[in-house]
Amino acid sequence: MNRFKIPTTQKAVIFSTLNGPLEYKSIPVPKPAPNQLLVNIHYSGVCHSDLHVYKGEFGKTLPNLPLVGGHEGSGVVVGFGSNVTNWQIGDLVGVKLINHTCGTCEHCQQSQETACADSRLSGVHINGTFQQYCIVDALQATKLPRDINLPAVGPILCAGITVYKGLKASLAKPGQWVVISGAAGGLGSLAVQYAKALGLRVIAIDGGGEPNEKEKFVKDLGAEVYIDFTKSADVVKEVHQHSGSGGGAHAALNVSTSEAAIQQSINFVRSRGTVVLIGLPAEAKIKIPILPTVLRQITVKGSYVGTNWDTHEAVDFFARGLIRCPIQIVGLSELERVFKLMEQGKIIGRYVVDTSK
Ligand code: NAD
Ligand code: ZN
């Protein structure tokens, strides 16, 4: 017997053209297929990827229109299809970007499902978490502990797992220096904390905002050094000055939305260092000089969200109180305003929408 009464319609934010009107309106509640859960989304983080998708910056043909965006959802399981056996009605659940994978390709078979070419993404290929009820493949839904902070865990489900996975991919070890470029944003604010929890030393780069606002913000989260890229005469030189005598940091994570910052990040690391590319500025390209990259044995790698197991670990760090999500909660009806603030670079930390408002 299902104690939840499921309505036939629900509130959602939906768009029919790229960069067109964002409509807050009633749409039908979806029905779960045999392998899917129906989730009552209570909260959803707003990721910069949602803005890229809405603006058509991930390629004009990628999103399925009309579309409900969102991929950092937290809520409650209120229904499921006939094949689902590992979930109960009332379980707390997270909905992330990867909503479905094929389960049979070489990447899925090796539990590296983020590389599945047939994956379906929440808020890109199928309606995401900017609505009150969404569907998700039972195998890609994230089990959340019963006492989890439901509004604050949302950002962990994209921003958190992405930076946690990116830091692991950097191979930086406890005591070593990592540069986080874009440190005051949604991903950056979590990257600083995961890095600290992993025993790394953080040089945070960001810029703008009120005087000292971002510096205080990232230092409160655990960064030892802050560099304001809008004020520094030479960001690379400052990184080298602050990261000991080794000729740069051991690793750099780019979570900024700036092509220039990515280009620059190649020069942040010392020999045998790793640069992890995460931010996705539209159509950005970088040029890497071959001779020093080869002789200094620099690794440049892309990192994309995280697997189910990365997600489990990233949520566990949060559940144990090691990560604090710096969130501001607003109503789902205010999503358009959040996108505008994000576009203007005025967001510090993460906005989370409450789907009941
Ligand atoms: P955000 O807007 O919250 O944060 C971006 C931050 O970058 C801001 O604080 C901004 O001030 C800062 N910034 C801008 N220019 C900079 C520069 N030159 N140097 C240093 N900092 C600079 O965005 P977010 O939600 O944190 O997302 C960041 C990026 O990561 C987006 O492009 C998003 O699409 C991408 N992303 C990638 C993955 C992945 O799996 N690879 C997952 C999630 C998000
Ligand atoms: Zn995201």
C-alpha cells in the first residue's frame, strides 16, 4: 500500500526553445517504466551545466525539447516499476546527471558507466529535477541515509561527485598542493573542502564580488591561499610562489567557466603534475606546448561527473559532516532569476530550488 498520494499534474520549469522563455507551469506527472523509480523531488541544486544546456552551449541538437532541466535532485521514492526490487516506498533518494546507462558496453561492464555512449542524462535527454516528480533508472538512483540534510545534499549529486572524482583523478597525495580555479562557485566551493578532507593543501583562484568576500569565503572552507585573477598581475607566478620550491603545484583542477583560465592552468603545475579539466566553457579550446609538456611529463586529463561508487563515497564524506554545502534556497518559480545571477557571475556557492514554491 503506497502511503503517498500521487497527483496527475505537478509544477515544473520547462523551456521549448534554447535560450527561450522559462515557463513555470503545470505538466503531467510521469509514470515509471518497469526499471524506473518515481521520485518526489523536494530540492534541486542549480548547476552551471543547466545554464549551458538551456543556452544551447553543449551543441544545439543535444537537449530534447521541450525540456525540464536539473540534475542535482534530492527527494523521496514514491513509486517504482514492476522490475524494481532494491528500493522501498519512502526511501530518500538522489537524482544525478546520469539517469540511465546501457549496462552492457565495455565501460558499463567495468563499472565506468560515465563513459557509456548510450547514457541518458537528467535535464538533457529526459526531464530532470526542476519539477516535483521525476523518473530515474533504479540502478542510477542514489540511496541517501535517512538522516541526511535533504536541501544541502542536492549539490553533492553533481558538483560534489564531480570534484571528488576530479581530485582522485589528479593523483595528488596528502600534503601536496592543488590549485582550484573557480573556487568560489558551486563546484569550487566543494572542491576546496573535498581537497582538504583528502589532506591536500589548496590554492584557490576566483575573482570579482565584494572586496574580500570570495577570499573570506574560500578560506573559511579550508583554502590556505587565495588569488584574485582580476587583480593579480601574474597568476601563474603567484601559484608558483605559494606552492613551495617545486616549480608549481602538484595538481590543478579547473572548475571555472573561463577558456583563459584553462589555458593558464597548464602552467600551474610542477613537473609530473596533473591538470584536470572539468569546467565546460562553450566551444573552448586550449593549446599545449609539446616540448615542455613532454619533458616535464605533464598530464592533462578530462574528468566527467562520477560513477555510482564515486557517488557513494562523495555522499559518505558529506553524511559524515566533512563537507558543508554553502547553499541559498529559493523557490523553483525563481529559477530564471538564479540563471541570470549565474550568468553574471554573481553566485557564491550554490543555489538550491525548493520545488514546493
Ligand atoms: P559556477 O558559475 O557556480 O562557478 C564558476 C566559478 O568560476 C565562478 O565562481 C566564477 O567567478 C569563476 N571564474 C570565472 N572565470 C574565472 C577565471 N578566469 N579564473 C578563476 N575563476 C573564474 O559554476 P559551477 O556550477 O561550479 O560549474 C563550473 C563548470 O563546471 C561549468 O562549466 C559546468 O558546466 C562544469 N561542470 C562540469 C562537470 C563535469 O562532469 N565535467 C560537472 C558539473 C559541472
Ligand atoms: Zn552539474
